[in-house]
Amino acid sequence: MPTVSAHVALTLAQHIDAVFGVMGNGNAYFLDAIETQTDAVFTAVRHEQGAVVAADAHFRASGRIAAGTSTYGAGFTNTLTALAEAVQAHVPLVLVVGDEPTSGRRPWGVDQIALASAVGARTYTVGRADAAATTVIAIEHALTYRLPVVLAIPYDVAALDAGAVPEAPSPRLPAPLAPKGEFAEGMLDEIAAALRGAERPLLLAGRGAWLAGASRALGELAELTGALTASSALGRGVFPDTRYDLGVTGGFGADGAMELVRTADVAVVFGASLNQFTMRFGELFAPGTRVFQVDIAPAATHAHVGGFVRADARLVAEQLVERVGSTTTGPWRESVDVASARAYDAGDELAADGRLDPRSAARRIAELLPEDRVVVSDGGHFIGWANMYWPVAAPDRMMMIGTAFQSIGQGWPSVVGAALARRDSTIVLTSGDGGGLMAIADLESAVRAAAGRGMAVIWNDAAYGAEVNLYGLKGLAEGPMRIPEVDFAAFGAAVGAEGVVVRTLADLDRLATWAEEDAATRRFLLLDLRISGDVIAPYQQEIIRVNS
């Protein structure tokens, strides 16, 4: 008869087709059932953190919920940083774990429910009679609240016979949040009137607008009102017409584009949280700009917002299209050179210290990357370069995993999840040497999962660059901030990748030939860029200024 673990696996596989993890005695029966009794694909990673990271990346790249799995105790505690990141980033996933037996905690056990709760994740524990139903409830919770959940299987229950797997209902998902009440109606009228009367309207959208499917409606609204558009870092590519798009706002934005944003007289923000980085620490909009926000959050998320509507971004954008009515396009669009405004500093080939200038390297890599790319980013000083210089077609093609929780070391397993989610795309990792070393156990996983469709760019400045910039400049001892220069190309070669040390722009020619080769026969490409730490990303300069 099917075991409790089989009930979990068979029910989970009705709604989730990708499982990532490390096998241990706490999840052995679950993984046996996944492998032998379901069509779900299990992909092994080498560190339990990678199980959650890969499931996180899978959702961001595809919009489809995935699962991670680990054993109990040390296996579970290894997942906590990645769980915290998924909570902060509002990414739904299910982490299936072993747990203490029903008879009580053992000497090496920990309070897993308390630990998960501490980072914001809820735990559902299955029993012999309710494993299938509890699994559905866990999936429903994850999708409803856009959060990771932990699904725990007690050790002494995992292998018990549980009878035939019962019919389990599909998860119930809430309908898109519609604007409600006279105050919402009045605010929608006010926003429509403001857009009709604006001389320099701006529409700003974030990841929430993409998740809501608002792209088409936002494109119509921008065309009707003659607005320039821009996005948060996580919403890059959400607007369908790039001709009037200023790109990313905040510290990743081009100076000319951000100057245009400050000239807007009306700005309407859809599905963007307006955090300190998007808002340039409060200086994104000029004091006279009327700022409206549309979000599913309970209230406005920044003090500069003068009018707020709590609702789904797509529904509001569609209603505003109706309320604005006929085209009100003004001369602003035609009077500015958007392409020039969003251009970035090209940099020099080499910095003053003789090492590669990351700006020129980023620009050259952008010229050579395949157009079908999906970019996954670890955290660290280097995150500015890909976000500034590597355009992507849509928000689900640029993922920053780790930045919500301000963590590093989640890059390599991100490749694993993105590669399974986007099997026809080229997966490109951008990582620093600090984060790359922290997650090095899953370099092998990335090479195995992405093979000839994957590549990595390691921004190797032999340091924890953000710390050098923030604290070295203050005179603190730099010894703990420095990393002896590591040969990542050799690391890659050791696990089957092709590693290339890049010291000049000419060394990037290998990327050009690699991009033209057949993905079925080429190897994972790892570019070890020996860059200068003296070139500070603009967003870091902004942080330095604020902290000073």
C-alpha cells in the first residue's frame, strides 16, 4: 500500500512538476515515491540551500510553483537563508522536509517549526490520515500568499502504510483583487484626470505588474496618455514598447533617464514596492511630482505617494484605459531623446590599475550574449553591471536571487531552477567571486543542469567589493574584505565546464564563437573576468553618499 510519503509525493506531483533537493534519511521515502511513482522531475543539488534556491528560480523564470526537499535537522537548517530570501521576495514554493518523530524531539533535533516561523514561513505537518489533504493546503497557502511553505513529514510516519491515495481537490486561488468602495472609485477618477491633464506623464511598473499580467493594458495606457515608461529592477521589460522606455529606475538607472523622471509632473506606479533603491533614497521624483500607486499591499509603501489604490495592477490599468478615454498624447514623448537618455558610461578597456574595466566588459558581453538569454544574478557589488548593460525581453528573464534578503551565495543553484524552467533558453549567471565561492558546492549542479545552454560570468575583483566600497573607504581594516585571487576557470574545468580567464576585451571573443556553436555539443562556459575593484558601480556610489 502507498506510504504517507507516497501520498505527499503523488498529491504534490499533480500540481508541481519540478523537485530539487538533497537526499537524506528524513526525505528518502518521499524521494523514492517521486522517482518511481510520479512524472515529476527530481534534480539533485549538492547543498540543501540550493534546493530552495532552485525552486525559487524556477518560479521566477516560469511562474510555475516548484518544490525543494531536504532531510531534517542539519539538512533543514541549511535551507534557512534561502527560505528567508523567498519570503522577502514573495516567491511561492513548497519545501518538503523530514521532521522529528511524533514521539518527540531527539537529542540532535531542532524546533523546525519555530525556525521556519522566524524567517516568515509557515509549516504544515502531515499525518497518516491527512497527508494528501495537507499537501493541497500547503500548495494553496503558498500560491495564495506568494510565500514559501514547509511541508513536514515526521520521521516515524514517513514509511507507514496510508491506504489508497484519496481524491484531493485542486488548490483554491483567490481572484485578482479588484478596487472596491467609493474611495477607490474616486481615486481612479482622480488618477485618470491627472493623466489627462499631465504635460509630462510617467508610468512606472514593477514585478507585481508582471505577475498580474498587466503588460498589454499598461502599453495601451502609455500610448493613450503619451507617457514615458520605466520599471523597477524586477520589472524590467514589462512595457511592450521600448521606444519610450527609460529603463530601470533607481541606482541602476542611467543618469539622463533619471533626470527625465524628475521632470515628470504625474507618475503612476503599478506593482512596485518603491523601496529605497528604486526610489534613489527618496530622490527619484521631484518634490512637485504627483505620485499615485497601485498595489496589492494594504497601504502605500512610500511617503511620496499622494494617492493609493489597493488592487490588481492589470484590473486598474484596464479601468484607467477606459476612464482616460480618447488619446491625450502630448508632445513630451517626441521632444526627448529616450535612447540617449538611457545610455550608460561605456568605460575604458582597462582601469587605472591595469585590470579589466567592468563597464566595458559588461557592454561587450551584452553585444555577444544570445538574444534568448535568461539572466540569473547572485548578490554583491557586481549586480549593477548586468542590470545596467544587459537588456532582457521580460521580467521573468532577469532574476536577482538573494537581494531581497541582502544575501550572497545563491547564484549557482539559481541556474539549476532556471534551466529546468526555461529549457529552450540560454541561462546566464552573473556572480561575484565572494558569492561564487560561498555557493561553490553547486557549481557542479549548474554545469550538469544547464550543460551547453548555460554560462556564467564571474566578476572577480579578489574582494568582497561592497564591503571594500562601504567600509574600506571609511578606513576599516581591509584584510577581512579581501579574497586571494581564485581561478574560477579551473574550478569550472574540474566539473566539466569550459573555463576562460578574461583579462582583456579580446579574451571575450570566445563568447562570440561559443554563442554560434550547437548547444547540444558545446560545454557550459565560465568566464572568469579579472576586473578592477576601483570602478565603483553607480548604485554603490549612491549608497556611499547616503551612508556618509
